[in-house]
Amino acid sequence: IAEERIRRARAAYYGMITELDEHIGRVVQALKETGQYENTLIIYTSDHGESLGDHGLWLKNNLYDCAIAVPLVVRGPGVPANRRIETPVSQLDLAPTMLGAAGVAVPAHLRGKPLTRFFANEPGVADNVVYAENHSEGNSTGSFMIRKGDWKYIYFSYFPPLLFNLRLDPGERRNLAGKPEFAEWERELQAELRARVNPDAITVAAFRKQKAMLDDLVRVNSTEQLVEL
């Protein structure tokens, strides 16, 4: 893709973010004008990022940070002001956080935990582990991620894994997987992954479901075309 086209695409994306920020400012101003600002929990985040040409990729269908690292800004009662928390967290934590802020009991089946544990520096928060997976269109296999501290491990069913130290390599350019000096980290993060899921079984199930959906779509469309004829 031509460099000029890439620059225009990125400028348009950043422009949309600026527009969104301005609209959020209108909401915040309305809260202040109605006296609700100090009593409102505000969470600013996104469902995914955008590759914008990084790693030669576009859209969101990968587990690089450009696609899965999203903004998360929290402001409200009980939230420390002007504090940056470096520990990785998951959006699974948002529902328990909002329920807790509203004084509602958090259902036991929810996998996330309230973000208030980070505000209070509860024991163990520095070692928080984040999990993600991806089976979206354009991928030839399932991919799974474990993030712990500075380290990030991406497992692919049937393909070699990736291992990055994001503090030393924030652009995720140097794959450390398979290197003897980093074997301990690779084993630890793979163990974290397999303690949660059986990745290959999930990949098989996901692609089986996708095939069933495609077969059904083809069948329905073929039937409709026969009816029209």
C-alpha cells in the first residue's frame, strides 16, 4: 500500500478519535452542569484497536498490541486521581467494577474482578494475568494470548508461537520464542494458558462452528435462488 494512502488512513483514524473526544467532553460538561459529575463513575475504553498498517496488517483481526491494547481511563468516586496503573488488566473486569460501584452483588459466574483492587494496591495485583483469544475472519488458525508483566505470549494452533518483552520491544518486532535464554518465560506463560483453556480444542470447535454457519448460509441462499427461478 502506498505510503501516502497509509498516512491518509491514519490521519482519518486519528481525526475520528479527536471527534469522539470532543463528544465525550460534551457529556462530561453536561454531568457538571447537572451536578452529577462528582457522583458518576466514568469509564472510557474501546472494544478493540486498529492495526493501521503495523506489521503489514489492517483492521483488528490479530493479537498484536496495536489491535488488542485499548484505552482504559476511569474517573469517579473512590478512584485515585492522576494515577497511571501499568499492570495489564482485562475488560472482563469492567462489569464487576460497575456492579460494585452501583452497590450490586457481583455474580459468582463472572470471570472478571473489580478494578478497585488496583486502586487499593491489594496483594497480588502486580502479577495480574490477562488472557485473550481470536478466531475471526482472515485467520487460518486460532490464536491465544497470555500477558503477564512485561511479557506477552501468543500461541497459534499448528503454527510456531510468539514471545515478546514489551518493555524492551514495545513494537513486538523481536520474537523470543524458541530461544534457550527465554525458555523459562515461554514455559511459564504456556502453562498459564493451558491452565485456562485447551487452545487446540477451542480452535477445532470454533472452525467447526464457522463451517456450519457457512454451510447453512450457502444452503439458505441456494434455496432462495431456486425459489426465484
